[in-house]
Amino acid sequence: MSVYRRGSKGPEVRRIQEKLKELGLYLGDLDGIFGGGSEAAVKRFQKSRGIAADGIVGAKSWSALFSEADLPKPAITCESLNYRCLALTGSFETGRPVPDCFAGITGDFDGQGLSFGALQWNLGQGSLQPLFKEMAQEHPALLEELCQDYYPELQAVFTSGKDEQLAWVRSIQDQRRYVLAEPWRGLLKSLGRIKEFQDIQVRHADRLFAQAQELCQQYGLWSQRATALMFDIKVQNGSISSLVKSQIFSDFARLGTVLEGEALEAARLEIIANRRAEASNPRWIEDVRKRKLAIARGEGTVHGHYVHLADQFGIQLAPC
């Protein structure tokens, strides 16, 4: 059964925050991130209703908050595995929960003009333009409704050459802090939260998903969690070298024949997580290890945020 606790993220958490704020118990941001402020507000609510004050919104606390008998599963669990894997990795890459992980914005600090979306597609390398063009072709009315008076300008930008696009995007951001000015920052954030544009992002990650599935086959893996791990490796690390692959298979052999099924899958995922981390830049080994082991084990703390793959993303140690 799903529960919402410190570390949980997403629209359901935002709904909890909104209700607690309405009751005067929560004073923080409505950001969909279940942090210490949300936890404290839940405890205050639980105490006021005679519920054990553990700071966790389970079935009893949810029912008391919303007068609803059923505790809902996160909406993301109904999405495709590709969407869920992209959301997981996107939340690591952007530090934001669903849907804001699909609306991550980075300015010109790296000379790429603008990076946007779950995987930070960018103008400089020409990877972002196809996403905007597909949105304009497939959902022109929706895009025009979103942008209103600014639609013609956005349309003109993405029918211009790359140099003109880069000049334009640099003109609408603070060149010292590389933060986009309004209304463009807000418009792009809104675009990233639209399901139609999220689906375009998922399609543009298809090549990486296919490569992740190939890696799963190479290493004899079969689970959703394995796909998530290999996808994250493709995004963050590129791939697995021949040397690291040989080390992984040597470690697999040392497991012997005692383990099988889920236990064997979990053990192999931990081996891959550790070996790929150890092959990273020495400066980032432990950061990479925490991220990869959180996926391999199904839970962990990454960048200070607790993540639980099954509860938050519907990614389980189960067949794809």
C-alpha cells in the first residue's frame, strides 16, 4: 500500500500540503516535496485528530484529511515504464519532483543557451529544437493557448537558425546568474508540466530506453528496477566499458549458484551499481554510488532526498 512520508514527491504530496496549509498547519512552499515542514504539519494534524503522530500519511491520515476512504496510488504508477524511468532520472537530474522534473530549466552557464526538460535537452547542441517543433506541429492550439501573446515570437524563434536562437535566448536571461526572465521562465515551466510535452520528451528518450534494455539483456537482468538502473547509467554515465563489464561478470560468478529469482537480480544490480560508480571520476564516485545503489536497492537517499522507487515511481523488482 502506498504511503506518503518524508522524501515522497509529486502531485499527491502537493495536495496534502495544500490541505494542511488550508488548515493553518503548514507554512512552507506548495512544491510537492515532502520535507521536514510537511512532516511536522502532518504530525500536528495527527495529534489534533487522535492519530498516532508518526508524520506519515497512510490510509487513516488520508481519510481524516480528505474524508476519503481510499488512499490513492501516485498517478505516475499508471504511466508507462519508460515515462516512470524518465521521471526518476529526471528528478535526479533536475532535483524536482513530477511534474516539475519535466520542466527543468538551465540558462547559458555552459554556452548551450538554454537547457530544458527532464534530460536537459539544449539549444547549443540542437537537441532541444526538435521537441519544440514537434509540440508546435502536433499541438499548435494547445501551445498557442499556453503562450497567448508570446506565441508568434516563440514560433519565429524556432523557425530561425541556431545562431539567432542562441542570441535570442541569451537576450532574455540574466547573463550573470543565467536565469531566464519572465514571462519566458514561467511559460516554459508551464509547458514542461503539460502531459503532451512530457510524452514528447519520453519519445525523444526512446533511443536511451532501447540501449538500456539491451544492457539488461547483456547482463541477464529482467526487472523494472534493472531497466531504471541501466537507463540512469546511460543518461548519467554514458555506458559501461569493456573493463568494467569484465569486472561485473567476475563478480557475478562469485555469487555462485545459491541465489535465484529476485535475490539474484537484486545482488546483480548492486554489483553493477558499485562497479559503475567506481569507474567514475574520483571526485564523484560516492555521489554516483548513492544514486545507483538507491535504484539497485529500490530506495535510498540521493542529494539529501529519500527516494522509494515502488512508492514514488511504481518501479518494482518485478518483470518489465
